[in-house]
Amino acid sequence: MASIQIANARKSYGAVDVLHGIDLNISDGEFIVLVGPSGCGKSTLLRMIAGLEDITSGDISIAGNVVNDLQPKDRDIAMVFQSYALYPHMSVAENMSYALTLRKTAKEKISDAISGVAEILGLTALLERRPKALSGGQRQRVAMGRAIVRKPQAFLFDEPLSNLDARLREQMRTEIRKLHHRLGATSVYVTHDQIEAMTMADRIVAMHDGIIQQVGSPVEIYDKPANIFVASFIGSPAMNFLKGSYEISDDNGAGVRLSDGALVPVLQAQNAQNNQAVTLGSRPEHISIVSDADNGLPAKVELIEPMGLSTLVHVTLAGKPIKIFTMDRPNYPVDSFIHIAFDMAKAHVFDTSSEQRLPPTTEPHSGHKD
Amino acid sequence: MTTVTQTGKLPAERRGGFSKKLSGIIEPYLYVSPALVLIIAVMLMPLILGLSYAFRDIRILNPFSGGFVGTAHFEALISDQAFLGALANTAWWTFGSLLFQFGLGLILALLLNRQFLGRRMVQALVFLPWAVPTFLSGLNWAWMFNPVVGPLPHWMTSLGLMAEPFNILSDPDLAMWGPIIANIWFGIPFFAITMLAALQSIPKELYEAASIDGATTRQQFISITLPFLAPTIAITLMLRTIWIANFADLIVVMTNGGPADSTQIVASYIFTQAFRRLDFGYASAIAAVLLVLLLAYALSVIALRRAMTHADS
Amino acid sequence: MTLTGQTSTRKMIYWGSHYLMIAAFVIFALFPLYWLLKVSVTPNDILYTEGVRMWPSRTTWENYAFVLTQSNFPKYFLNSVIVSGTTAIVTTLVAALTGYAFSRFAFRGKVIIVALMLITQMFPLVMLIAPIFKILAPLGLTDSLTGLIIVYTAFNVPFATFLMQSFFDGIPKDLEEAAMIDGNTRFEAFRAIILPLTLPGVAATLGFVFTAAWSELLFALMLVSSESASTFPVGLLSFVSKFSVDFGQMMAAGVLALIPACLFFLLIQRYLVQGLTAGAVKG
Ligand SMILES: Nc1ncnc2c1ncn2[C@@H]1O[C@H](COP(=O)(O)OP(=O)(O)O)[C@@H](O)[C@H]1O
Ligand SMILES: [Mg+2]
């Protein structure tokens, strides 16, 4: 096991800068998820850690040693590819033992290791098969097994579940987490799926356009997104955003004045000036439907979307679409008006021009800060 | 689990010498170096040496030759009727052969792309001409065109194509057909193999989707098969054009450029100049011109393809 | 009822014409070879009198017996096998390395090398003979099989490289990256993982190069002067000059010479298409 340090790492392809100075410290045994939209540079960063891509500048260290100039084979890391990259001409057992054979591990040790791992992953009956004769889920397991047998210093995963169907993906998510508990190995996991990030990570690294936007625990990222990008990317259904201006009232209260003149009260935000252009952000579950007009803003119902457990109510407010999450089973007619209220303590205020969050002067508790 | 494998701990000490980046730059050249050395030593250097002959007076049997003659050879070329005739014949020979090799090769590939009884056997048999040495096939075809020992003139007479059996290789108007037919026979397999491979790589779902959409077989051919084959066709046609234009073996064996220079192509004319007249300087000048023409052809094909793909997107 | 009747008639017409065309191709491909065979078994005295008969009234193995026992042919044959076999193997190895680099690396020199490979194909080989002779002679590589192998390899490398590259392009890069993480260097990964996966492609390339080298006449004729280093096409030619064109014997030698090439070709032709498909040329 080992920690991984990335210091001011940059990557460019010719004139195109793909990563702009990445700093990240990954502790021993941590499960880190790199998340971001496709093309933001997650894979590139992961491949730089693996040694498959050169580092344009900066340093990457594994277990305290700078590995910039080490070949992938000398870094003692294992990687699970999106395509699985199983060797088609080798059996499952040969696939899993390949790395150990190269390391000249004793035969008995190899077969012990393989039967152990096959047991854990439920591959025992498939050991003699070729990858061609396996289902997608089984191939995925073999790819995992091939990484695990080696007991490497760190595991790298590049979207390992994206070729699986929804149910299998959910199941593997849990299994990978369980495996991590069991092995405790440092892991860097790349995905574009924020649900995977939320459910699996010890810490999430949210990336956009080759820049780290925020690093934090899933709850932290969810509750205190650093900026509009993170706020909109994490969470499904996505956070609602309304542009307006910040207003400080006489009684030390604060609010966001929307374009239609309505005022949404919020907690006082740090460094926010009166009349500053801000964006109000509120998650669908932090907006409630209220019965009396005094406490709510009028909104027009556009669509009611039942989701089983809950219901999603689509409305328009100040001309903008808003989604509301409710555990009730509402049946408002389309085009009717309802009243909605924002949970003041959970509403976020973002500076519209910098898109950064302006945290409240007194941050309410949510999970633990580390 | 906490044991760290030996390799993982080596890092820093191993760094001496090459940096990873530098070796990354050198690496591709290590892979290409054997090919590069061979091509430079056996092709590029001789090519340059050969081109230099074009500016010198090199006649093998003349001990006083060897001097620098500037562009004299090229000036002579412009008014050399035999050369100009050979240029026209080269176009005729190249595109005549190519058109039939390609057309018939494509048809054969389409036929072989269907599953049918004995397909493997048929495939093995129709590809055989490719394995026959050109020299031998040239002789054999010349033999078959000869009315004394070959059946072809007699067949053509019975079909009414000839009044009486005669050797087309000795008729200046028809002689070129002899080597062209031999070349078609020899070249069909190459096109069939490449086209068949490209055909087999077209995803079957495309055809299924198209037939659900109601496309007829012909529409499928035009909207799926041809666009998919297009890149392979373009590259293969270009490479083959260059190759056939330079391919004199069949002509030298079957007609030797005759009768009356009617089958003389540039490549066989070069052969004649070099090995019959032993005038290497003049032969090199002709070769240089051929090189330039082929280069211009290749560049224009490439430019055309660029323009077409840009227009598409 | 009528509908199925119609479609089955249509089907019959379709398959009928399909087989008819196939038959036409097979006949076109095989008839010249048949004629070769026919001439080779026709006794000399009726070679011309029965020249246009589909099968001679008498047949003989004399021509074959002569070629096998009284001529240098077995020697030429052996030389050809050595030259073509070695050329095929060496060319495929060199082309595999180059094709792999073309497929996997983006490097500055690539365009230049590709241009070099194309341009050298545009110069008539005839004109390279004298310069090549000049270069090989001081190295003692003229009049030797080794020299011939070197020249053939150089000539075949460009096409073989493009062929091999298309095979490598068809194999996902992830595979050798996985192997490099598993503990291979890139070259080891290439050898242990990628090359075995391109075996059909390797077979196809071997086949193309072997047949090309097997039939080459010009260089075999010009670079080699001694009988002991002559290949079989040169030997064939010797029937024209030395034995005052003995067609029967020459055709017999030709038929014999076809055997190894055909055998080799039949052996690999299955991979030929399969291999090319695996590395299908992509737009
Ligand atoms: N070899 C390359 N040459 C040029 N640009 C590249 C190359 N590889 C990746 N890129 C670019 O780098 C960016 C990041 O790619 P990647 O790391 O694969 O994104 P992600 O994995 O987050 O989807 C993309 O915009 C991609 O186009
Ligand atoms: Mg990616």
C-alpha cells in the first residue's frame, strides 16, 4: 500500500493543454474517485499515474518516490480498463497469473493466489475459459481479479463499470467497495457517473476542463459544492439555479431578488455585497410545496414525474424551470399554480460572474469536516 | 498485504541514464530502424545514384562515357517519338489493366462474400493465379495466344470475333490486349482479397437495419457497401496504379514492346534502353520522368481525397 | 402460394447466376494453369501437330523426368525456397516492427518515412539494378543468395509494413498497456501479447511476400551469375537460351515450380482474408 502525491502536474498534447497544474495528495488506503464530464482529463491523469502517459511537467510520487521516469511495469500499480483489456489468447487463469509469472513468482504461490482471488470473485468455475466465452459481467470480474492477484501498491480504475447494464453496475459498485474494505489498498477510480462517485468514494475529486474544482468527501461535495460546476454536476436530479441579485435587509437577513421581483430569503453569505449579481442554487429536495400563498412563491406546474419512491414536480418560476422533489403523491393539473418555498438553510448563493459559492457566514453542520 | 514487491521500491536509483521522456522520443525509431536502414541502403541510395545517371553519359560498352551531360537526355526525350508513344501506351496499359482487375476483383469479392457450398474451395482456386510467377504466366499466355499451340484464336474465330485464327500479339492494333489480359488474370486475386477483407469487416447490423428500412439490395450496395469500401478502394487503386505503371515483366516476356513499339510502355522502354542499347544515362532520364509523373499522380489523388473528405464533413 | 412460388423461382435464378459467375471465374483462373499442365505432358513430336487439342492423344512424363534428374532444377528450386522463405520471414519481422510503430506512436519522422516508402515504389526497379550492384559488389553480396534476400526484403518491406499496420490498428491499445502495467516493457508486450494476436495478419504478409519473392526474375537474373546461386525463374529462362526453347521441359519445370508456391498459398489463403479482415482498413 502506498500514498500517491501529485504535485503541479501538467499535460499538453502539442499546443493543447489538457491538464493545468494538478495538485492532489492521496493517502495510503484511500479510495479516491475522479469525477467529471467526459473529456475533462480524468483518464489522462490516471494514465499519468500509471506511467502510460508522459508528464509534461510536475511530479508524481508513489510511496514517497518520484516515479516520473519509471516505466509502468516498475511502478507496481494495477489497472482495470473500461474495455477490460483481457488477453484474448489466454485463459482466465493465465490472464490473472500473467503479472505474477513475469515477476517469476513460484508456481504454487501463483496457483494459491489465483484460486484465492477466483474464490472471492466467484470465478472458480471459469478459470479455464477464454475471455471470448465470458459474459460482460464475468469479464469485468476477471479484469478485477487480474488486478487483485498482484497485491499492488495501488489500484487504478478507468470507468470499469460503464460497459455493464444498470443492475450489474449497481452490484459491482457494492462489490468493489467491499473489496476495498477487505484489501484496504489505495485506489484511484475514474468515472463520469456522479452516482458512482457519491456511493464509492472516500474522497471525490471533481474535475472540469483539466482543473480540479473541488476535493472532498461525498457529503461535503454534495452539501457544500465549491462552485456552480460541482453543484450542477453532482446530484441527480440536478440542482436548480436562478439568477438574481443579493440583498441585505435591515434586520441582518439576506435574500436573493429574482428577475420577476420575488425575494428568496437565504443565510447571509460571506463577502457578498448588496446588489451583487448572484445565482441561487437549491436542490430539488430542498424546495417544498406549501399551501399558503404568504410563505411561498407562485409557480406554474409543467409536469408531474412519478419516480416510484418519490415524485418529481417540474414547475416554472420567474420564467425558469425548477424541479421539486417530494415524497408525496401530488396530482396537480398541468398549468395550475402552486406555491413553493426554498429551505433557507440549504440554499446556496453563488457569485454569478466567478461561479464560486459564497458560503454562509455561519455554515450549518453537515457531516464532519476532516 | 503489506509486503511491497521488490520492483516497486527500485524507483529513484533506476533513473540514471535515459529519462523516460527521451527514451519515449527514441522508441519509435528503434522499431522502424531496420526498415529504415534497408530502404535507405537498398532503395534510396540506389535511387539517388540512378537519378544522377540521368545527367551523365553512361553507356556500358563505351569506355569514354561517364561524363556530365547536364539536361541533354531530357532535351532528347522531348522529341523522342518512341518515348511519347510509350507514355500513351503506359496510360492505356495501366488503366486498361486496372479497370478490369478492379471491376472483376470487386465482383469476385462480392460473390465470395456470400456463404455457399464449396466457397472455401472456390476461394483457394481463384486466388491461385497470384501465386504463379509472372514470367511463367507471361510465357504461358503468349503460348495460348499463338494459333499454332494455343486455343484462344480458334475460340475467338468460332465466336465470330476473328475471321481466321491469328496471333493478336503480332497485330499492332490488338497486341496490347495480350499483356493486359494476362495482367488481369494475374491481378484479379489481389483486388478480390483486399475487397473481400474490407467487405467482411462491414458490420452486419448495418444491412439488417437497412433492410428493415426497406432498402433494396441495390440501394444497400450503394448506401452501405460502397461508402464502406471507398477508403480501401482509394488506397489500393493508388498503390496498384503506381505498381502496374512500373510493371514491365509481362510485356517484356510476351511482346518485348513490339510489334512496331505498339506495346512499348515507359517501363519496358527503360528496360530496352538500359539492357538492349546499354544506354543507362538515357534510361535513367526516362525513369526520372516516370517518377515525377507518378509522384504528381499520387499527390493529386491524395489532394483529391482530402478535398472530398473535407467536403463530406 | 404464388408468392412463395415466385420468391423461390427468384432465388433459383439468383443462385443459378451466382454459381454461373463463380464457375466463370474459376475457369478463367484455372484454364491457363491447365494449359501449362497439358503442354508439359505432351510428347515433343506432337507438341505442334496437336497444339490446339484440349488433351494430347499421348502423354508422357519424360519432361518431368528430365527436369528432375538431368537439369539443375532441383538446385534452383532449393535456392528459390531458401530465398523466398527467408525473405518472407525477415520481411514480415521487419514490417511487423515498423507497422507496429506506425500504428502506435505519433512521431515526427513518420510522414517522412511513409513518403520515402511510397516514392521508392515509383522508380522503375530496372534502373535500380546497376546502382544496387555497385553498392553490393564491394560487400561481396552479389552472386549470393544473401544479397538477393537483402534486396527482396527491402523491396517488399513498404507494402508489408502498410499491411501489418492495418492489422495492428485493429488491436486495441489497451492490451499492451495492460501488459505494460502487468510487468512487460513495451517491446515484451508487443512480442508476447500483440504479435500472437496478429498471427492471421502475419500469415497473410508471409504469403504476399513469399509469392512476390518466388516469382522475381529481374534481380535474380542480374545480381546472380553462377548456376549454384540461381533461383528457379532464372532456371526457367535458361531453357529459352541454352536448350533452344524446349517448351515441354520448360512447362514441366514451371508446373513443378508452381507446386510449393501453390501449397504455401493454399495453406495461408484462409488466413489471408481472415487476417485482412481483422485489421480491416479503416477510413
Ligand atoms: N493523444 C491525444 N492527443 C491529443 N489530445 C488528446 C489525446 N488524448 C486525449 N486528448 C484530449 O485530452 C482531453 C482529456 O482526455 P481524457 O483524459 O481521455 O478525458 P476523460 O477521460 O476525462 O473523458 C480530451 O479533450 C481529449 O480530446
Ligand atoms: Mg476517459
